[in-house]
Amino acid sequence: MTAINPFFVADIIGIIFFALNGAMVATRAKLDLLGLFIAGNLTALGGGVIRDIILDRSPISFHALYPSLTVFITLLLFLYYRWYHHEEMEKHLFFVLSDTIGLIAFSIAGALLAIEAELNLFGVVVLAFITAVGGGVLRDVMINEVPAILISDFYGSIAVLTALELYLCHRLDILNPVSIIIVAILTIILRLLAYYRHWRLPNIY
């Protein structure tokens, strides 16, 4: 029986929730149908493309079917919900949850690829960060919004913390599906606590 690839699972989860997140941002920005698909694809796949270019490899979304297919199906389901149920899918809690789960799933995916490539701590943190926030930054720039990492408290910091925890697990030789799930749960809880308790890093002014 083939073991489940943790990167594949994290990547699929990240793609689904960031595609939803991108679609909700597109709806809020009143983009048309093409704009919605572009925003969804940028959010879900943009960070991974940048990550793979840094790793000097052909981007996964350019040669594997599942990234683009997952985005397409997710966006179709989003449109079905919007058009036939006529309810606001971008409820506040749902938006925060989709953003949080996508952020952490992509942080894990980026960190795992960096560890597999035998990068050092700095490389693991950078790749996790870029995978997690790269697509959202591209989307926000496209729709002329300030990127969330610059104004959302404890957002990019979560990607960094996730990478540090996974690198520590790797160095302690305890990096396995169980430890990855534990890291994911802990960082999801931390992100939600930070959001609802308005925790923030110190300002420089």
C-alpha cells in the first residue's frame, strides 16, 4: 500500500482554501467572471510557482494536472453556491477560516519541499513564507489592494512559525504525518487566537 505523501495532502488543502479565498476577494472587489478565475488561480497557485522557480524546477502547476483541476472545480462549486443559493459565502468567519487553513497548508507544503531539497533553516523559512503568501500578494497587487501580509496582524508570522516548527521536527528526526498534523492544529489555533484577540507584532512608530 502506497504511503500518503504529506506534501500532496498539504498542497491540495492549500489550493482548495486559497482558491476559495481568492474567489471571495474577487467577489468583494466586484470582479467579473474572468477576474474571479484569475484571482482564484493567482491566490492558489502563484506562491507555488514562485517557490518552484527558486528551487530551479518546473512549477508543479505547469506539468501536473491536479493543481489547475482542483482550482477549477473549487471555483465552479463557489459559483454554484453563489448563483443558486443566493447567500453570501464570504461570511466573516468563513473568510478567516479559509485564509487560515490555506496559509498554514501552503506553509507546510513549502517547508516540506525545502527540507526535501536539503535547504538550511533560512531556506526552509523563506520557501514556506513565499508559498504561503506569494499568491495572495500577486492577487492583491492585481486588484490594487494593500497585501494582507503588510496590514494583517500575525499573518506572515504564522508561516514563519510553521516553518520553524517543521524544521525543528526535521532536526529532531520526528518529522512524520503525526507531527505535521500537530503543527498544523497548533498553528491554526494560534492564528485564530491572534486574529480574534487582535494580537500584533510591535510597531516601529
